[in-house]
Amino acid sequence: MEQPLHEMPLGFSMNLAMDASALAAFGRLPRSEQNAVIERSRRITDKDEMKRLIRSLYR
């Protein structure tokens, strides 16, 4: 079942909001891919790993 975007993990949404390029890239993804990224972010426990995920959205 797809999770609504408003249920994004706080750390992910905060990091995404601080990176305009990543936010724009995330917004261009199809909903299914957005949900896959969100699910991946739920498994992240390290701040640096979260930053790498955010940067990977536009690299």
C-alpha cells in the first residue's frame, strides 16, 4: 500500500526541504519512485547516509 507523501519521515523531509535541487528532482519522480525513496529513507539511521540519499536524487 502506498503511503501518503505527508507521512514522510521527518529527517528525510527536513533534509529534502534544505536542498532545492533534490526537492525539485524528487517532485519530478513518478509517485511509485517517490514512495520507493521514502521507504528507503525509513531504513536510514545515519545522518550522513541520509544526506547521500538526498544528493542521489539529482546526481
